[in-house]
Amino acid sequence: MSELQGSGIPSNSIGVDGDSYVRKTLNGVVLYIKANGRWNRVGGGDSTASGVTSVNGETGAVILNLGNLGDVSVPSPSNGDVLTFDTLADSWVASPSSSSGIGDSFETVSKNLIAYRYSITYNPDGSVDEIVYTDGVSLFITKTFNYTGDKLTSIVLSGDTPAGIDLTKTFTYTGDVITTVAYS
């Protein structure tokens, strides 16, 4: 999964499901997540920003378990498994995750963080400085955004991250086009 950025509303022709997109606006940034082939605004930018308003009739912060999801049938799921929908098999697949239950790679952790509560800190120019995610109990993960000029050059995960994963995603550019993404 990728973290894209731009100044306009993302076109559905870019990115894949699970990608995130950061759009700079005059009022800050707007965050999007791509699901089912479409970009969905999840917050930021101004006071009218909103996230998901309802999941299975529940509002506010909603934590789902298999009992909430009527269309999910996974043989022998374990606590902490990450469920993904396999479009070729037309079924849900359980993948074991790390002991924290959020994933075992930079991209998996980054994608799964969207399920947690978060707060965003902005730089004076309106770009995102950091996003702090929490489960509301004991888990805290910070995603720090680093820039050279107006270009996002790296994203660093810190805090309660799974052991053994790369914590930095670095971008290199040719002009305004990202040409390399590296993990360390």
C-alpha cells in the first residue's frame, strides 16, 4: 500500500485499495483512503471534515469483531488476525499479524492504523507534521512526515510498533514525480 500526496482531489484512476492520499489545502490537509476503487475522505482540511458516520448502525468510534460482521466467514480465525478480502476467491482470508494485532510490515501497520483514533499536528505551512494513533488504552504509534521544501521525503513510524519491521519510508523524486520508494 502507498501513501500518495497532491494538491487536488485524487482521481479514482490512481492508487489501489488500501492506499492513503494526503491533499494540501489552504486550511491544512485532507486525508483520503482508497476502498472499493474509490477515494474516501476520512478527515482534515476544515471543520466540515468527517469520517465514517456509521458501521452496522453504530456511530462514533466503532470496534468490530467477527460477531459484528455478518458477511464474514473465516475458518478458525485467531485473535489479532488481519482480515482481507480476496477478490479472486470472493472470500475473506485471515492473515496472522504481529502480537500487537496491527501488522508485520511498514505498509501493513500504516494501513491498519486507520482503524485507530488519531490526532493530527500541522506545520505552520499547513502540511501534516505528525499523526498520533491510539487504541485508547495503551497503544500509541506516531507517524511523522518529513519534507524538503514542499515535497514529502519520508514517513517515520515510532512508538508501539511491531518488532523487526522497517520504520522509515523514504521517497526520491525526479522533478515532481516520485521515482523511488525505499524502506529502512
